[in-house]
Amino acid sequence: TQVSSKDLNRIGAMLNAWNLKPSGTEGYRTAEVTVGGVNTNGISSQTMEVKKYPGLYFVGEVLDVTGQLGGFNFQWAWASGYVAGLFA
């Protein structure tokens, strides 16, 4: 069956306008990302070093940085760890 461009556009518009509201969570047991952590105001964004305590570095999810699902949090963990490693 062929679907016209007009119908595809209409279906796309309907899907794009679809508003989904989560009704709850699976809980911490199945969580992929947690929120909270060390406030980034006290961390050098250039080195990941704690400003008040030279030589102490925090990276990844220990910091209060939360990305969307899809690998962003992994990338943040790897990148922040790499940067801290350069300066440690």
C-alpha cells in the first residue's frame, strides 16, 4: 500500500504533537542516571579540580550534572575523567 506525502505529513504532525506524561518510575533499582551530587560551582571546569582543595578531582556522576539518556552521561564520565587525568 502506498502512503501519500500528505498522509505522511499528517501522521508526522500528529506524532510530533503527541504529549506523553510519565506516570511514575521503576525506582532506583532500574535507574540509568541519578541526579544530585557535588555542586559544580566549586569545581574548575577546565581541570575538574575542587577549587578549595587543590589535588582533589571529581568527575562523572559524582558531580551534579545530568544529561539526557542516549550516551550523554557516559560521554560526560569519560570526558571529565580524561580532563581530570590530564591535570592530576
